[in-house]
Amino acid sequence: MTTYFAIFSLPPHLVVDTPALEKSFYALSRRLHPDRFASRPAAEQEAALAESSRLNDAYRTLKDPIARTEYLLKLEGVELEEQSSAATAQARAAGTTKKQVVPEDLLEEAFELNMQLEEMRAAKKMGEDDPQLRKDLTAAKSDFDAKLAATDADLATLHTQWDVAADANDPAAKLAARDAMVALLNRRSYLRNLVRDVNGALDS
């Protein structure tokens, strides 16, 4: 099957010219517009509709740096823990939450955060509000947001490393970049979940 990169005549690279991608998307979309196929046989109309749907999926994926990275890794045979269908099915069958590996350097902070979240939930059940606890959680959220931003910056650097290695046909460099991206994406996913939990506690 044609890859999302090939749809736009792009090499499987992670650094993408987004304005050029958008321009190409609109040009291809015009060619597949339903009005162009109104008088065509039903089979051609359905084929054009399917092609248009795939074009939209490709554009949505490639314009987003994270989705683009996950897609390329999938092409490389890597299924991230977060997206692992096997892990999801196993957790669903057991009636549990899918486990995620905690980055070692975040263990202590995650433990402390979970204690604070439990305190916040307990206080809210009793109709109380702890200003200091709310302040601590807000500070924790800012810290995790900063870590997320740093992770995205590191990922952008790895995008360039991957593209250089791919162009040089350097398997060892590609493997190193790939493994580093997997670790960063799993870290990013974990941090994103922590931010979500803090937001939920502060907003509820």
C-alpha cells in the first residue's frame, strides 16, 4: 500500500516543509473533489471518495510532528507501548488499566504527585479545598509542562538525525535515532498523562 509520504511524493523523512505539504494537500484535494466525479460511474465516485479520505488521513498525520514520528516508526516495524493493540487487548480482557513504563528519572516526582492527587480527591470528597495543595499541584503541572516542551525539542533534534542517517543509508545511526525516539515518545506520553491527571484534579 502507498505510504502517506509517497502520497505527497515525499521521502520518508521527519523534517517536513509544512507550508509545502499544505499546498500539495489542497492541490490534490481539488483533483479529488466530488464535483469532478458527479457524472462518473458509482465505482469511480466511491474510489475517489476513498482516495480523498486516505489523503485527509495522510495530511493530518504528516503535518503533526508527533503523529508523523509515530507513523514513520510504525513503518519501521515499531509499535509504541502507548499504541500497542496487544497491550490494550490484554488490559481490557483483564479489566485493568494498560500499564506504562515510568521513566526512571520521573519515579520520585510521579510518586509524590500521586500522593498529592489522592489528598486532593480526599479533600474534595469532604467538600474542602486546600490552597497549599492546589498551589503545589499547579507548580507540578508547570514543571511537567516544561519537561514536555524539552522532550519535543529533543525529538526535533532526533528528526534531523534520522533524516541524515536515512540519506546516508547508515543502519547503525538510524537504529540509534529510532531507539532514542521511541524512548522520548514513551516519556512524552507519560508526562502528558501526568499533566492530564493534574488538570483533572484542579478543574474538578
